Amino acid sequence: MEVDNEDLSPLKAGPKKTGLNLPEVGGESAIRHTASDVYFHLASRPSKTSDNVFSALLPHLTAEECAALVRNSPATRKHKERIAALRKEIELQFPQFGFELSQGFNLLFYGYGSKRTLLNDFARLVCAKHGHIVIVNGFFPSFSLRELVESIEKIPGIASQPISLPSGIDGQVRRIYDYFLPPETRSRAKSSRRPLFLIVHNIESPGLRNSRAQACLSLLASNPRIHVVASIDNVYAPLMWTTHDILNRKHEYHETDQSLPSTRGFQWLWHPATTFEPYDIELSFRDLSVLPKSGGSGRTAGDDLAAPGRGGSGISETAAKQVLASVTQKAKRLFVVLGRQQLAAWVEQGGAGGNSVEDLHTLGMAHNLLSIKARDEFLATSDVGLRGLLQEFRDHGLVLSASVAGVPQEGRGAGDVLWIPLPKDILTRILEGLAI
């Protein structure tokens, strides 16, 4: 009996239509692909990321338009009288705040709502009658201790004084401290200088959160003629200080002993200052159209920098500080050596390419040169020890490396160039905070 092959064509087994265009095995279309074949085929495809971002759909508002929208929002209009009454209640305490400053305390204000205008009014109405006023905005993304010191040194007479040891920013802080000492502690007792009132908005800002900045601030706050008025908005801000830092009194000088006391502290008096005023100025530097990072803060300019060879994933300033806080003292010193070399290379290039992602590797340091530096600084006596110190940084992307053609390969990693994937301003702040 003859059977027509065309009649059996619908009965032939064939691969299931998946729309995946899987390759045929041995040219036989009858072989079915298993679930694992489909998985690995899909996993081998390159991922595609859309260029469309949510921020591109939002209208761009000017600072004036944003402030007008906040002022005219329904919530602001509804509670306008109650907010004004709350502000008036705090302003009635201005004389009490001034008295507390005169008794050797520093003031720290906390609570929901912006306290910027409140502290500025206190400085203008009360503090300006008794001394110099310096107001610093710690909520600026690029704010650092150096900017605070430079703002104080604009007071006439400070910059003309000589700097005693140590040099650098520590010497500048000590010069400010000596300048505002009581008249009886100076050689010219008749020269009476007005005290300093230092107003710090958001003293818990990243630029003032490191140990070096806090040490300098505590020295200034311990001066009996320097009065600090600060605000905080982070619920974890009190964790920056120990009980000794919070309760330590200001320095006292006597005719028999005029040496610098070893104790430092802030002697805070805590005051609730809930204003319910919008954080319009404080948040004007953040991109609110994107989700915040795991650290809880919104993205700001300079926080992210895609690192070459990392698929565009960079490391933020906060993450870098967390990595440095978890490594040994030798690893920190090695990071400082590499960072200073990178800053020096940036200066040699005339400042070009320091903040460019593509050009950061041009500022790197050769592995063999870093090994010599490590031996000179007694950080690592062998290449194995050097790689051990660098491993933690490499695992977190804080130090990157790339092989360079033409460099002799004397050992594993000997021909690599190492660099830190951070822009110049952030790297400078981190190195200042390490104070090594």
C-alpha cells in the first residue's frame, strides 16, 4: 500500500514556535530546545537600556518659578497663619538665645522645616550688635572646611597674622582661634576685639562631617569669644559627637596659665525650631526627578562618576568614605599616596582632564612606581603586600587599573596603571578628611 508523503506532513514533529530564532542543531528542525537552551540563549543577548529618562519629560523651572509655586501651594496658604504664629513664638526667644551665648554656650537648632531664614534673622537682629557675623551654608554640595575658614579670614586683621605650626588649614584654624582670644591672653591687652558669631546652616553636611572638620570646629567652638549657632536636619546628626564633645565647656584662661587647653567640645544647648517652612534653597541643588540612592540622599552634581572599565558604574563620595572607614591605617596611607600623586598629575597637565571620566586614567600611577613609594613609606615590603592593601579598594571600585602597552611586565600587575575614579574636588575633600 502506497502512502503519499504529502498527506503526513501535518504529522511531522517540529520545534515549538518560540519566536527566539534559536539555532538549529545539525540542521534538523525536529529537535526541540529545552528550557535551559532558551534561558542561556536569552542570557547571551546584550542588554539594551533605553535613553528615555523621566527627567526629560518634566518642565524645567527657574528658581523664581519654583519659589513662587511653593509660596502659593494650597498647603502653604491653608496653614499660613499657623506657620507665622509658630515663627513668631520662636522669635520671642531671641533675647534668651543671646543670653545663653553670652554665658559660654553654643546653640544647636533642630526640627522639621527650613531654619535658614530664622537663623539669619537671629544673626541680623541680635548677634550683629555684639560682634562679627559669618554665615556659611553647609547644604551646598561642594561646601568644605576650607571654604568655612576662608569666609572667617575675610574679617579684617586675621589674614595679616602669622600662621603658627602646624601649617595648612590646621594652622589657619589655630590662627583664627588665637586672634579671637580674650585681651588678657595677648601681649597687647588694651586691644579689644569684637567676638565672632559663626552661623552654620546644616553642620552635619558631608563637607563638615569628617573627623578633621569636626576637630577644627570644636577648637573654634571652645574659644570663649567665638559663638557657634548651627542647625541640623538629619535625624542621625547627634551621632557625630560623643558625650564629651557635647558637654565640654569653653576654654578658660588665667594669668598664671595661658597655654592652650587640651580639651575641645561644643557645649551645645539644644533648641527645637520646627518652622514647617519649605526647604526651597536647601533642595535647589538636588535633582529631584530621580530616585535617591541607597544612602538616602538625592543625586547631586559630582556624586556620580562612571568609571572606565566598570560598565558605567561609579562610586559616590559617601561610598568612598565608607570604604576608607573600614580599611586599615596602612591602606588609608596608601590611598593618600595614590591620591596625592593623581592630584599632582592633574596640576602638571594644567588642570585638563581632571574631571573627565575618559581621561582619569591618564592621571594614574604605574604599579611599579606605587610599589617603590609603598616601600619608602614602610607600607608594603613586597608586591604581595601591596596587592593585599589594594584589594579592598579594587573590590569596591575605589581604585581601578588598566594594562598599558609598552610597560615591562615584571610581575603580576607590574605593568598596570592605577587611578582613583573620583573628580578632583571630591578627591581633594576626601584626602583633607583623612588628615594623614
